[in-house]
Amino acid sequence: MYAEFPVLEALVPDILKVFRQRYLVLEQISLNAPVGRRSVAQALGLSERNVRTETENLRNLGLIEIKNFGMFMTEKGEKMLQDAAPLIDRLFNARKTEIDLARKLGIERTIIVPGDSDLQELVFERMGEELSAALDLLLPLGHSIITVLGGAALAKSAKNLSKSLGKNRQLEFVPGRGALGENVAIQSNTIVQEMAVATGGKYKTLYLPEQISTAAYKSLIRESTVADVLEDISKTDVLIHGIGLAHDMARRRGYDAMRLSELREKRVVTECFGCFFDNKGKIVDRVQQVGLQFENLNKIPHIFAFACGSHKAKAINAYMPNAPHQTWLITDEGASNKILKEK
């Protein structure tokens, strides 16, 4: 995403975030002058203290004037805003295909990497790099809890998070669910360890079966080690999850032939968070699981859905009607092209 700026980022951490924030403050002042700090803060979702700091910097640079009746642009500030706009578009704004895909899926943003992971393993590396860049853009400095669910795509991409992501941040990675008894390499417990190693962060584990009875669930959540992880999950700042193929996930959960047949009859396409969705996005089956619950997604500030390959297009389409609007989808051209072609 920022291939042209590695030297700047190395010398001045957070330079891109500061640049974008000051541009947005300038833009608000230009559009609404004369305007007060409170109005700018409300429009951008920033604190008044943050806006006060930025506007003082902008005044010292000669880009704005601050009077009792409000703030307004100088001639130098208007020219700077005009000159910065193309660079802002290049750095932060999505391409048309990404905008079209996000609009069709009803989510905040999509990031599309070149290729099709069904044919090219390199796609996973690129997706990991894009995830790292997006996290660097959105995460504040200081402590953040990142909840991660397992999956093959995430497992292949986790090691590509950047070490610089952890600079001036205390990142804590926690698994969003227990184990499925599957390949250990693609379980969330393993992925959070790899992400923590890659970024210099910390991690916790949840070594429990994901599928348990209601009675067992009520007993286990009182255990101190389990309760500690569940508490972190409830405070998560970022969620990263995959989008599974329904029948693959059902087999991993030990569904017998009869239950698999029932899923086929119900035209089940995908599974997320223990919920099985049909081709219309309706939940038609669900399992009791330890960890993140589907109903709590709307409370999470930033959500990344991570799914790629043309074979995942239908699964992505089936889940997205249920995705919170703040979801960012990181995918590839293989999946995105198929989704955009569907009517």
C-alpha cells in the first residue's frame, strides 16, 4: 500500500497518519469556515484536544487563522490543500473496483490484491502485507487488543505482519475461539502466536474445544484462565476473521452424514462465528462455541474479514449481508471479480 514511503516511515513513525489527519482537519476548515474546533472534532470523530493540537500546528505553519469567531484558511493553506489532494487519493482512497465491491457488499472498505490465491501462493503474502498496512493506519498508539479467528488464509499470511506495526504500540493478540481439533497450524491459538512474534507483541491462548455443551460452557467460562481471555475478547479493538466454506467447516466440527445432508438441503454456503448461512445470508444452523459471539460484532471498532480465491466468492457474498458496516474485506482479484460479475 505504501511501497513508495518505507524510508519516511522508518525515520518518522506515523507520518502518514499525521499527514492524513491534518489534511482532513484542513478540509473541514476549508468547507465550513469560519468554524470552531468542536465542530471539526465532531465531524471527524476526534477529540477536541486532538483537534486543538493539530490546529495550533496548522496555524504555526501559516495554513490557517484562528479568531474568536472561528477558524479559516489562509491563501497558503488553500494551495496546500489543493496540492495535497492527489497524494491523499493515491495513499488512502480506494480504487474504483474496491469502491464498487464495498458498495455491493454493504461494508466500509475493501482491499483487493492482484491475482487468485487458488492459483498463486504469493497472494497470501500480499494479503498479509495489506492487513499490516491497514492496521498501521487504523490502530492508535498504545495498547490494543486484536482478536483473531483461525483459518488457512490467515495462517499463511500472519507472518507477513510488519515489525514496525508494534512500534510505539503494545499489541495483544487473543484467539477468538477454542480449537476445532483440526490442523494445529490453522488454529487461532497458533496464528496469534505468529502475529505476536512478527510484531513484537504479546499473546494469550485458549486451549479448549470450540464446540461444547451448554452445561460445559457455563462451567468453563468460570475458570480463571478462560475468563481472562474472554474478558480480553469483550474489550477487543480489532477483529480479524476468515470466511469458511460451510461443508468444510461442518466436517471439521464433526457433523455426521445426516447433518451434512440437512445443510445441503438448506443450501448452506458459508460459516462464520459458529453460524451457518444459506445463499441468502440467513442463519440456518448454529453451534455453541467458546469465544467470540456473533451478536457482539457491532461493538468492535474495526473488523477485518480475510478471504480470498475464486472458490470463496459465494461464501463471501453469503456472509456479507450480516457483516457490520465497519468491516473491511481483504481479498484478491479471483474472489472480487466473481462477486462483481454476479447480479
